[in-house]
Amino acid sequence: MENMIDHVADSGFEKDRLKAARIDLARELGEMERMKFPGVDDEAFLKLEDEAAALEAAGYDLSRITPIKKLAERLADGDMQVFATEGVVLIVPAGCKENEIEGNSVFPRHLRIVDGMDEKLKELIKIDREVYSLYH
């Protein structure tokens, strides 16, 4: 698959193309049983911790959400899987039950890009970051 990010910069429909590329890659990666977890990007880790603290301080019930530190440890101790449904792409611990996905997941953009990682996973991370930047 060609590098989608390089080809859509000047296009008027880049959001749709990037989102479609993200879903296609996620479905392909989702067919793999397990993948090695590359870790959570340091900046994303801190941001996720800060967001959780802010939500908790605002009175939100986070009891069904696994804290990012614990989730990162769980992913590092095992493997991960890519889960894609209805336009949403998530990274979950391998073997995660479908009813536990929401509270035990991170977005691909939160992952660290490391040498030697699966090229399709690397592309998914980059595309997910690009899609996110278009909306925020």
C-alpha cells in the first residue's frame, strides 16, 4: 500500500481518504492474532494521565477505565491487537473481551514508533495522528 500521507496533502478530501486508509490498515492488522506492543509515546502517556485526573476531579466515574499506567504495563507484559469497528480504531491487549474494549484501549496515535516495528502498524499510527490533527 502506498504511503497515504504523502499523497493527500493537497487534496480537498484528505479527511475521507485518510480515514478510509486508517480503517483499511486497521482491518488488515486486526486479522493478525497478536502483535508486539511498542509502548505508549511519552507525550501521549502524560496527556492521558492528565486527562484522566481532570475527568476524575470533575466528578466522572472512571471505575470502568483502566488507568494508562496499568494498561501500558498490561500491554507490555503481553501482546496487543488492533480492533476496528464503525470508523473507530483501537489498540487493546490481546485476548481482551469485546465488552472490556472501551475501558482497556488506546488509539493508535498514542503508540510509540520504534525501529523494527511492523511497517503497517507504523503507517497506521502516522495516519491516525494525521486524522486526529485534522480535527483538533
